[in-house]
Amino acid sequence: MSETLAASSIFTRDFWSKFSNPTSATLSKSILTFLVIAESLVCIFWIFTLSGLGEGYAFIAAVPYFYLVVSYFSLFLFYRFKRFEYFTFTQLVMLLVMPFFMQWAIGGFAASSGVAIWAILCPVGALMILGTRQSTPWFLLFLGLAFVSWKLNPYFAGNAMPIPTSVKDTFFLMNITGTASILYGVLRYFQAQKERVMHSLELEQARSEKLLLNILPAPIAKRLKDNDMRIADHYDSVTVMFADLINFTQMSEKMTPNQLIELLSQVFVKFDELAEKYQVEKIKTIGDSYMVISGAPIVCDDHAERIANMALEMHAVLKEVSQANGVNLNMRIGINTGPVVAGVIGSAKFSYDLWGDTVNMASRMESTGLLGEIQVSEETQRLLNKNYEFTARKGVEVKGKGILDTFILRHQRNNL
């Protein structure tokens, strides 16, 4: 008996800790334990009340006493052998049959003030613990016992023990308010956990949404969520920019890994802020190279101006980072304008990328550019010529294109 009481104490302590901060694995245990504790308190009340009516009521009082013995013996077995499914089955059986046995022993529906209503805790508990499918048989058993109790009620009423009116009234009040309170408490607890789970899901969904938007442009992410899994779009005119940090590989040899990542992060975070400011789309970073596009996936007429303004400000940002870290950072920037194909590749790790000669030419503008300068193609210079100052660069050998004339972007004329 002492081991059973010890198990009960441990079970109750665990219940309150799990009840206040449950997980999905302990939710069903918490609900079942709540039902058992509530039913146990009611049984103690029945035992003392019925025992106080005289020796003739000992048999009736034995029904809730039997429930307590079986409940806590099964509790002991559960903690001894870690068989929660056995404990669940035993408790659901006892929650179902004990109230009906009480009603029959007392003398039917009227004499017991409808004490069998407590049996509804069984299918409700099964619904929350076992789920919809497995709870159905328990509810059908409840209906079956209720039907039997109704059919045999005249027999039980004919053998009813005399119950004082005051006790009947007390039983009636307790049966109504007690079951209602327990059901409300369990359902309220269940709803609270549901709201907590839904809130957690909303937070996770927001994090996933943010992560997706960090990987893909917003319009592309929306199309993927709408099950548009083959995204390949042609754009007649966009502007593409490549920026590459010069001699960064040699500098990185003198840095620790943490220092290297921290410095690159500072630079690219600043670039990301500029991309947001000028509403251009960052495509990717490759090592110490940075690639953006304007005019896709959101079409705009001023795509060249946006990229030009961002490129001009990138030099100022890089100078700030250099001074803050005591290093000498330089970069080349190349820009080109023309048609591209843009789309999503991959099925597990999505990547939004660009294809076409325009992209290759932008990369060549960067690789053949000058240290600390912004080299643009003739196509881009033609779009920007009215509002920006350029210096012509003659006879630049471009791989795959031959000898070309390019231009160095100096500044915006409005800023003079």
C-alpha cells in the first residue's frame, strides 16, 4: 500500500509539472490524470456520505471504494512497468462502468440523482487521449450502458435503499455541477493547449516565410506556394550587376575563420541594405562576389538607374567597413543591360537564378574592370547617359566578345 501511495504522490507531482507546461507527448497523460484525480475526489465524497447513512449502505459505498483501489493499483503498475496504455484502458473502463454501477446499486435514476452522468467522462477522455477513431467504441459503450440502465430502471428502483431528500439534492447538485466543471476544465485546458500549438505554428510559419523570402524573391516564393513548380520567365530588359572584392582571398589567409566570416558578413549585410533601399533583387553571393538584378522578377522601367545608384553607394559603404576594421578593401563592379531568362532550379534546395548572354556580359564587365571602378557595357551606358557621367574606355578585350568599348560610371549628374 505504501508503494501505491508513493506512486500516487510521484504521479500527482509529475502531473502538475506537465499540466503547467505540457508537450505533445504528455498532453494525454495530463488529461487522463486530471480526470482520475477529479473522479477520486468525488468517490471519496460518495464513500463518506453513503457510509454516514448506516451499515445498510456499505455495499453502495463499496463501489467507489473499489474504484479507488483499482485505480491506484493500476497506477502503481503503470509506474512499475511503464505501461501507459494499460493504465489508460483500466481508467477508461473504471470511468465508464463505476457511475452506472453506483446508479444501479443506489436504486436507479431517481434515487441516485442521475449519478451515471459521470460516465460521460470516459468517452470524452478517450476522445482527447486516443483520438476520434479509437474513442468511438467508448462512446457507443456509454450509450449501450445508458440504454440498459433505462430499460432496467424499474427493477433497480424497486430495490432502492431509502435516501434522505437532502442527500438526493446534494447528489443532484454535485452530479450536475461536478461533471460540468470537470468537462469544462478539461476542455478549457485542451483548448488552451490548442491555442498554444496554433500560436507556435503561426510563429514557425512566420519564420519559414521569412527564411523563404531570404532565399527567393517574394513573387517567386508566392508562385511556389501556389504550386507553380516550373518557373522560367523571359525578361526583355533587365540590368545585372556583379561586384567582386579584390585580393580578399590573400587577406583571408591572415584571418581566423571567425574573422573572415565576420568581415564578409559586415560587407554583404551593408550591400543587402542597399539592395533593399534601391528595390533590386539579390540573386546570390559566390565566395566574395555579389550579384544583383533589377527589372526581374518585378518589372520596372528604371532598372538601370537603380543598379547604378546602388553601385555608386557600394563604394562608400565598403570604405566605411574598411575603416571600421582597419583593413584595405577594394572591389570591381561590372554592369550590363539586356534580356535574360530567370527561373527556379532544384526541387529540394531552391535557387532563383539567371541565364543568358546578358548575365555573362555583366560578369565580363566585372572581371575586366578596374580596381575601385564601376565598368558598364555600352547597352547600360546608353540608358544612363542623360543623367550620369561616364569616362570612355577604349579597346577592352572581353572573353568571347573580342575588343569592345566600355564605360566607367563616375557619378550622377543631379549630384553635381
